Amino acid sequence: MRRTQTTRLNRHALALAIALTLPALASAQDAAPADANTDATTLDTITVTATRRAENAQQVPIAVSAVDGEKLDAIRSGGDDIRFLAARSPSLNVESSFGRVFPRFYLRGLGNTDFDLNASQPVSLVYDDVVLENVTLKGFPVFDVDRIEVLRGPQGTLFGRNTPAGLVKFDSVRPDFETSGYGRLSYGEYDTMNAEAAIGGGLTETLAGRASALYQRRGDWVDNTFAGTRRDNAVEGYEDMAFRGQVLLQASEDFEALLSVQMRDLKGTARLFRANILGADGRLVPGFDPEKVSIDALNQQELDTDGASLRMSWNLGSATLFSITSLNHGELASRGDIDGGFGAVFLPSGGGPGLIAFPAESGDAAEVKQATQELRLASNGDNAIDWQAGLYWFKDQADIESISYDTLGGGTINALATQRQDNTAWAAFGSVDWAVSETFVLRAGLRYTEDEKDFTARRVFGAFGAPAIAPITVKPSDENVSWDLAGTWTVADDVNLYARVAKGFRAPSIQGRLAFANAALPANQLVTVADSEEVLSYEVGMKVALFDNRARLNLAAFNATVDNQQLTAVGGTANFNSLLNADESSLRGFEADLEAYLTDQLLVTFGTGYNRTEIKDANLTTAICGNPLGCLVTDPTVVVGGATLARINGNPLPQAPEWTTNLTARYGIPLSDDSELYVYTDWAYRSEVNFFLYESTVFTGAPLLTGGVRVGYSWGLGQYEVAAFGRNILNEIEAVGGIDFNNRTGFINEPRTWGVEFKASF
């Protein structure tokens, strides 16, 4: 039975109210005498590499959060993919219409809903110092990871590859000459298994290695009730395997080289679309059962990726030279029932569930190759002036096929379109840190980038007799200078204030998905190009350690303007994607991060982000839904050439929640000198979102609150641990995305999962 909206909102409000009382609880600790417990537990220093140097996070003039340790172990214990990071850091959202591949990241409301396989994203993902640009490479599973850093705001100086919103940075555990490793095994509902292991240590006096592997699976937990000849008994299962191997050479005190290889093999189901599950208010319809679906088309997905990187450093005395070389490759095949149901309204037997205007079954196949090279020279020592300078080169190639299948004709191919994109970019960059005084540090950075794309798209044949489309070629290019300037003031031993202004840049993007295009349109409407966007962001913040380092509080406020923002009009009546540029968008808000020992046994973390986004373009319009039931568009509309368009001036950006909030609490009970019983809980909340550029009551995602709990026993000073866990323990199920060209199709978040886990470390 589906819970009522009133119950849901009360539950969300209660969780937020509890979270918002935490600062007051932390302040109450100040009432105790400072010397009441000289052996009190204190927080460990968080070291980040947001500036390409290892620094205390409290001294970095960037809004940065780290996800590591027990928090990282807990939130991924249910075998979820990288989307588990959604709302786990202030102002961060993650979603996907491709399932366990192709995650789309949003920071401070800025992201991209484009589902094409050459889509450009304004949030960059960096794995072990290598940017992974193509969307097929971005969903690599998280295991044997030292920490994840979320850097908010433009990062265009030191990282550079399309980072106007920020970046998410993953750092694997490096090899060490001391033998270490772990094994972890969990099992839960829906035949969910997560098994991972790592081992590393010295191989010779100068060589060390580390190998780590992951195996994840889930059973097909959704029953397909369609009784046709092409019925799949169940869907939504997967089997995901990944491996990482590293070899570290320390030939001398002045030279080291780290070779890393990694690969992934995923087989499972594509995103499961469900027909007509959205009501007029955007909530799931009464009687919705997440464990049942009725589809008449295939649903399957396979992804294979592999890559290698070589990171070297030479200490030259006054400076160190770094070289980072990488090669990555991926192959994806994905096919799904896009209408989310069976049959069609024009058939004698009709279709369902609900009204199916026409069958839609499509797939995508892609092969991606990427190569990068970076050379960076950085000063050594603790000098009044520290500097970095470097060169960067990037090249990738994507070959994409978009395929439509005739569901009613046995699944034969009835439309085929291809795309080929070659992207080459290079950059020169530098930054300087100047300790003007003992209490003030000035930082400045500059980056020059040239970016070129060579894109060709064609339709080999189209559905329903639609003609072929001859190859269309576009070659957009641009050059840009991005920069940042920041100052950090140490106003007290435990209080740092900072101010930062930064300019970010995203290169031109291309959309040429022609399988369902109207061949009568001119070439510049069939293949659309979005010009470069630029972001200018102003930010101020405060980072404070409290109560003899028993608590940390970080605050940031920002105001940013996106000029010429790239937007993607997805789906609509024509089921056709196209790129737009808005004159301007605005982003403004604030963020807070708190970590505190309320007692020696109770550790609490709390983070929240408020983001107000607004499209500012009085003349910008976009096609609305093709939903025959009506999607209840609330924007003003205008008819142009017989098509109804929505005016989107003043709308928020899609998939941009105003609020993201996260909370964790851990209470430990020592049982002996080397054993402990603990309870850990974690919560993540995001407010409602628009699925598309236009506003519609149907295609508005409801607020979503997910929580987890973990009860465990550890012994041997943490060497061994057994735990029981639950993910999404309230079983909150909501639509997290939609498809708007056929019916009220949506897709949902992950179900509740209970399980047990054992971990051994050495």
C-alpha cells in the first residue's frame, strides 16, 4: 500500500528537523569546562588534494567535502552503483536513465540531462588524477578507495576538462611496502551480493604492488507480468565485476613511477522504464508495485571498460616534475523498452498499463577510446611563494549507433543512425600561492585551453519508411582562458576565512541523435551545436575547528552567473534531442558541513546545501511533452509553426533540487580493550526536482529521503567486523526521472535492502 503524501512530507520534515538541531547540540558541548576531559576523542585531520597538493582541508580556499572511511563503507554496502553519492555531499545530485552506467552529476544545480553517449557534462570525474570524459567511462565501481573529494564551484585552472560546476575526485588506495589488505563479503535481499578484496605490499626493495577486485550481483527482483511470446520472467538484475592492479617503483628517493591498470565487465538490465506510473501531481499512482512491470520488449545491457595509467615524479631539487599518461577504452551495448509497457492503442487488443500511444524499443551501442597526457612542474618546500605550471593534452574518439526495434514485428531493427565524434584539446596552466603574511595566503591560477571537435552523423534508414539522412558534419572549436583568485585569512588558530572568484569554461557540445529525426529539417536543426558556456562564480566561506578539535564547521555562500549556458531539450512530441544556449542562468546559495563528537562515543556529521537556480532568457522556448494524457505544463506556451512550445524563462534548471541534506551518526560501545559494538545510521535528502526544462506537475520529482542503518561488532582493534545493515530502510520509492514523448513513463530509485556483512583486514 502506498503511503499518503501527508505521511511522506511529515517524515521528511521530521528528518530535517532532527538534522537542523545538531548545531545546537554541538554548541551545548561548550558548556562543559575545556579541561573536563583532557583525553577526549578528537577529529582526525582531513587531507585533500583539491589544489593538486596534499593539504589540510581546513586551509584550502575551496568548498570541498570528503567521503571516506566508515561512511563510504556504509553507504555502498547494499551493492548500489556510483549513484549512492547523491546528496551525500552538500549540493550534489546524481541520477541516470541508463541504469548502472552513464551517471549524470550535478553540483550547485548545474549539470546536464542529455542521455546521448557523447554528452558533455559540467561536472568532471577524476579517477587517480585522470579525467574520464565520456559518459561510458564515468560509472566505474567504487572499491579499495582511499577517499572521494567533492569540489564545488569552477575548477578550471588545475583540472580544466569541463569543470564549470566542479568535480568529483576518486583516489584509490596506493601500494605500500607494508603488507596490507582486506576481504569483504555481504549478502542481502534480492540475492544481492557484494564481494571485494585487496592485497598489497613490497615485492622487492624498490617495487610494491596492490591488487583489488570487486564482484557485485543482484537477482532479477522485478517480475514481468506480460504474457506475450517475448516475455522476460524478471528484470533489474545485474552482475558487475571490476579489477584494479597497481605496481609502484621507487627507484630512488627522487624518482617514483606508479603503473595502474583497471577493467570492468557489467552484464545486466538497462534502466527499467514503467508506463503511466506518474499521477497528475508527479507522485506515483495509487496501487503502484515496484516489484512488477509489464513490458513486451527486451531489456539488457553490457559494458566492458579497460584502462591504464602511468604516473611518474622526479624530484629535481627545488621543484618536482610530474607526468601522467593514460589510455582508456569502453564498449557499451544497451537496449530497453522505452514506452514502459506492452502493445499500443491502435491494436485490436490495445495495450497497457494505461494508454500506450505507440511501441518504443531502442538501443545504443558505443565504442570509446581516450588518451591523455599531462606534464606538471611544482615547487618544493614550504616557501613564501609556491607555484605549479603544466601542459595538458586530451584526445577521445566515440563511435555510436542508435537503433530502433520493431517490437510488434518480433524485435527486428527498423531504424539505424550513427555518430562519430573526435575531440582534441590541449591546455597550458599555472598557479601561484603567495604567503603574504603569517595569516594571509593569496592564490591565483590561469589556464589557456583550445578545444576542437570533428563530428559526423547520419541515418542509414528510418522507422516507418522514413528516409535516410546523408552524413552531416560539424567541426566546432573554441579557445578560452579560465582563472581563479582566492585569499585565505587565518583569523585565529582554529578559524580560517576565505574568498574566491573563479571563471569556468565548457567547450562546445554537439547533439546529432538522428534515429527519429524529421529528415525535412535543415541540417543545422538535425545536428545542433551548443556554443561554449562560461561561469563566473563568487564565493566566501569560513572553516572552523571547535571545542579543542572535537568539532569542525565549514560554511560557504556563493553567487554564480552562467553565460550562454548549454541546455538539452530532451524528448518531447518529436522524441528528438536538441541543444540550446540560454542567454544566462544564475546559481546562488549556501552550504554547511559539520562533523562533531557530541560525546566520546557519539560522532555526528551533517551537511546541507541550498541552491537557487534560474534560467534567464526571455525568448527561450522548448517543445513540451507528447503525452496524450496531458503532462499539465505550467509554463506559458506559444504556438510556432504548428508546434506548441513552452517559455522557460525563470524556470529552475532540471534535476536541480533546492535542498540537499545528509546526516550520519555513529555510537560506539567499547566491550573490551580491542572490541566494540556500534550503531551507525546515515540519511540523505533532496527536495523536489524538475525532470525537464519546462515545468510540469506530472514531470516533477517528489522529495526523496533515504536512510540506512548498520549494527556491527568489531574486534582485534578493528581487524575483524561483522554487521547487519539496511539500505533505504523506510522503503521510500519515488520517480527519479521520466520520459515525456509517449505517456507518463517514469523510473524509480533503489528498493529497500537488508543484509549482513563480514570484513577482515590485515
